[in-house]
Amino acid sequence: MIAAFQQAQARGQIPPTIDIEAVSLITSLLADGLTVRRALQADFDAERDVTAALRVIGRLLRGDINFAPAPDALSPSAKATP
């Protein structure tokens, strides 16, 4: 997936500022979540949920969603706020 996104970025289809590795990870996480929900949720609506996931991925690839964590958010000393 990373290679495909990098090729699209090289062709100018994805802005150069997009973190392709992060988008790839988020895409995989969304797909995993959809797979689990399909297996466990009797009323899973594939058309609705896949469409929503694709919209999120599209917005990530366009740069419409800023998903970069705060600089200290990933440090071991970062504390969750209630």
C-alpha cells in the first residue's frame, strides 16, 4: 500500500506534504476495524461503513484531515487527560 501511495504522490495525485506511512497505517486500521465489525455485528451495513471509511481515507490523502499528533503525545511521559 505504501508503494502505491508513493507512486501516486510521485505523479502529483497526493500532495507531497502527506505522510504516506501514517495514511497507510490508518487505512489498514480502518480495514481491520471493518473486518471485525463485519464478523461480529449482525446488522453491519457494508455499503454505509465502507463508504464512510473511503471518505476518511480520501480526506487524509488530500490533506483535509490533520492527524499528526502533538509533539509530546507519543512520549512515554505523556499522560492521558480525563
